[in-house]
Amino acid sequence: MTDQAVDTNGPAGVAGTAGAKEPPDVTPPHFFGRERELKALEEDIEGAGLDTLAGRKAARARVLLIAGRPGSGRTALASELARRLAEPGDHPDGVFRVALTEPGGERVPAERTARTLLELLSVAAPPGAGEDELSEMVREAFSARRALILLDDAVDAEQVDPLLPDNPDCLVVATSTGPLTGIPGVRPCTLGGLDPGSAVHLLASTIGQVRITVDPRTAEALAEECGGQPAALTLVAGWLAARPGASVADVLKQLRDQPDDPEQPSGDRPLARAFRLVHDSLPPAAAGILRLLALAPAGLADAHTASALAGCSVTVARTTLDDFVRFGLLRTNGAALPQFEVPGCLVPLVRSALEERERPAEIQLARARMLERTVRRLQACRAVTDPEDSPARLRLAGLPRSLRFPHPEAAAEWLRIREPALLAAARAAVRDGDLDTLARRLVAALVRALAVHRGTEEAAPVLYGLHSLVLDVAERRDLPREKAAALLNLADLDARTGRTREALARYRAALDAGRAAKDLYATGRAMESAGGAYAELGDYNRASDWYGRALAQRLTQGERADAARLYGRLGAVHTYAGRYGEALRDWRAAAAGHRRLGDRSAQARALSEAARVQEYAGRPQESLHTCREAVDLARGAGDVRLQAALELRLADTLDRLGDPAAARLHRATADRLLGEEGSAYEIRSASSET
């Protein structure tokens, strides 16, 4: 878990723990002591590695390991080292930070870690790609960079090794509780407590020098009682800062009076005592809010999260969160839309207090309130992009002012900042399994908000994970309609990124789910998409079979527009397969369907494709007649660009028939329609796509 930094602001703000390139506008935090450790780490960088000693050129990035128990300040030390190494310009491509452990102690999946690093590198990662492919992309992206990679809170070497670039110009700094056995040449820098002078300096930076000066020996005893741990010292200093009349001796006595848990390792006890002291001294309402923050997704909360968890007003929640920052219980990024983070070393203590003091039913109710508030915020985030007089905007006007956004830009910024917490909330809700209805609503609202603010193409990797969550819930709850929808969405993303066979398997599974749900839309869509997948694979026989099944269902349901489109798809597949007679029949059926619908432009396009097939079949005179019919339809529809493209098609056919003079006339007509010859030729090639 991410450690408490040496000071109350944390090592680099909230964004650093979620994964972020170090922002240039963050003021470096105060840092105390650890000069011996910093010197040892810097010497380790300059020292020869095992490859060099063996006479080989280093093939991979060097790895520095900072090992220590939670609360020892290992993350703060890594951040300070990164800051010092970045200043001389030895790593001009930046510092990249990613956490390898969730706030609750779970390992971050390798796929998510790799995606985070790729996002920080502005490298597009294909949706649905596996961890091996993504890890390879990370290594390749860093292969031409001189960067510093900070891997925070690694559980073991298996998390670190796949991310190591094959580039000795990169440096990796990892933090962990213990050694990373399995990575050669790594000598851990093991942290104990701060030296007494630095520990007292840390206290003085928060409570002022006066209370230290009047009783310096007691201050040293207090530092010793805290084990020199920066996290424990920060909590105690926050307690004193909130009580100007209390002396260092007062807090030392109260700290010593705190009972120890005999089952805890001795090194963890100072932080546990300091947390208990601060927690028990809080007003009951504030202590309740603190305990409920253990439920905050990814350990990240804003005033709305705290308000929903505790059932209090947003104003009260924001004031309480600000107080917690002063007490050293939270970190904040200090932005205009602030996020608050429970330091990783405190998460187990907060969670333990929650389980001890709150009933399971109250915890479940708080989680449900938080998810419901999140859903409403996401709905408002999406609705603010609708027109002023739309039903969604009218419903939005009925929400409390605190839930609304003043304009789309504010909503997009909120979504960007809160995205890690929102995704964590969705994953946790699905994993929990007790609030599946809320989980489904949350995922649906998040999908819509991401699609409208980021676009489906840009958000595709995130959407892939969200659709996978929907599939998990649908399979667990035996919801065939939702399962079919999730499979179709996942298959579309697979197909878009070239994983056609995987997409095909999902389309067929979606067909089975759609049939189980008696969902005609899902079954029709699955059959049509399966036909498209087979066509992409070049299996035109199966493609025409699946298109034919989809067409039969559309005709049975009287869905004329979809049927006309499917006739066109069948015509294209038969054309590719060289079955010109069947292709011509289907293209003419498509044209007839569009004619009945009154869509002259679509009818003209279908006839132009029929003309193409006739030309392929060696019937140029028939092709010429059909193409002229298409030109007349395009002219009647007022579709100038389509008419110009068809005029060029006519010109090409006339050239092949040996009538260059007529061909020139039609090309001149196309030029007059569009104004310039280049645009006309461009349209001709574009119009030929099916």
C-alpha cells in the first residue's frame, strides 16, 4: 500500500498514487532526513551492475529498491529521489509513477498497470489486449526514452520484471515491503525509522518550534515512541496542531496509554497507536466519516463521496475532509476540484475501525448511498451536453444544485479527474455482488458519460473493461438480454482492433444469449455482425449464410430499411466471391427496397454497385444502362457529390467501350458539379466502397 509521506501533503499528491507523469506545477513537499539512504541510492546508480562486472553491456534498465514497512516513508523517499534525479536533466523524458497495489492491499492486475503507463506515455493501447501484449508495448515505448519509472508498492518481482525496459538509459525505482527476489542486481535500501533530529524537525514543521524548544527531551521521547515512523509522527503532529494548548508531554502520555494489539508485529504498533489516538479524539460524526472513507473507491474521495457515505451535507463533508488533511489523516491534490486520498498505510487501520464500530447493514447502506450518488452525478455529467430544451436537461434542472454542472467543460473536467475512482467504484460494485442493480446502473451511466465526453474511439479501452463488468454481472445473475448486449459491445471492439476471430466467437455467443432472451434485435444484430466477421476473414460462403439468416429475420419482422441494407451486404459478399449472378440479384433487391422507402440516394448507390457487377460479368452495355439510371436518380435526389461520382463511373465505362468523346463529356459534367477535378476523383474512389 502507498505510504504516508513524510509531510502532511504527501509525496506528490493524489494523482501520483493512481499513476501519473509528475506534474510540473506541483510544489515539492518538505522532506526530512534520509540523507544517508539518498546517498546510498545515488551511489548505487553510479556503481557497476552485474552485467558490467561480467564484462557485458547492460541490457536492461537498472532497478533501485526501497524496502520498508508501510508508514516508513518509502514512497516519500522514492519521490524525493526521483525529484533529485530529474533536476539535472539525466532523465529528460520525465518521471512516470504507477501504484502496483490497491489501497485495500490487492495486487493491481498487470494489464491495468501496463495500460496506466501507456496512457501516461500517450501511447494508444488496443482495447481488450492481454497483459503480455501490453507489457511488450510498455517496454517498447520506453526503449527509446530516458525516463525514470517509479513502481510504488510492488508485491513481488513478477509485477516488476515484465515492465523493465530493455534500455539501460531508463531507471526504475521500486518500493516494496521486502526484497524483489528474481530480479538480478537489485540491492534493497531498507528503511528504519527517522533519526531523532529529523523526527523532531518533522514535528516542529507542523506544531512550531516553541513547544519543541520548551521540552526537547520529551520531543525526542515522542519520536522514539513513534518508532521514528513518518506516518505516526505526522498523525501525532496533526493532533498537537489541532490543540494549541496541549504540550508534547500530553500527547506522549496519551500515546503510551493506547493499548497494543499483541497479534500485530511490533514494527506496526506505533502507527496503530497514533491512529487510534487521533481517531478516538475526533467528534463522533467526524470519526464516522473517517471510518466510512474505507469504502471510498481506490481510496479516493471528494466531498460528494463523503457526503453520500455519511449521509451529511456536501458542505459539512468538505469541511471535515479539510480537517482530516490538517490532522494528517488524508492527502489532497489541492486542485479546484479537490480529491482526497486515505494514505495507503492507514487504509487497513481505517477499515479495521469500520468493521469494529459499524454494523454490516450500515456499511451496506453507506455503500449503496455512495453508488446512487455516483450514478446521479454521472447522469448529470452526460445530460449537461444535451440541448437546453431536451428532456434530459429538464430532468437535470430538477436536481439539487450541488449535483449539477454549470457547463459541459466542467462536467468533462470532473469526469477526467474522477475517472480512476469511478472505474474503481464500478469494479468494486461488481466484485461485491450484493448491489448488482446499482452496479449495472453505475456502469451504464459511466459508459454513456465517457462516450459523450471522450468519444467511443478514444474511450474504447476503458469501455472494453466496463462491458466486461456488465458481462460478469449478467452471467452471475443469469440475465441473457444484458449478456447479449455486453457480448455484442465487446465483439464490436474486438472487430475494430483486428481480433476478428475473437469477435466472431463473441457474436455467436451473443446470438445464443439473444435467443435465450427472445431478443430479436440482439439475434438479428449478432447474425449480421457474424456475417461481417466471416467476410473480413474471407470466408464468403459463411458470410452469405449468416447475412441470409439475418435478412430472413428482418423480412419476417417487416424491417424494410434493415432488409435493404442486408441485401446490399449480400450483394457485396457475392461480388467478392465472384458469384455475379447472385450479386446482381441482391443489389437489384437492395435498390428496390430503397425505392420503396423513398431513399433515392441509397437506390442510386445500389444501382451503381449493380452496374459494377455487370461490368465484372462482361456485360458493359447493361452496365452503362444501369449506371445512367443511377445518375438520373442521384440528380433527382439532389445529391451532387453522388451524381459526380456516377458521372465518372459512366466515363470509365465509356472509355472501355471505345467512346472517349462521350467519356470526356461525362468527366466535364463531374468537374462542373464539384468545381475541381481532384475532388471528383476522390469522391469516385470513396463511393466505390461498400
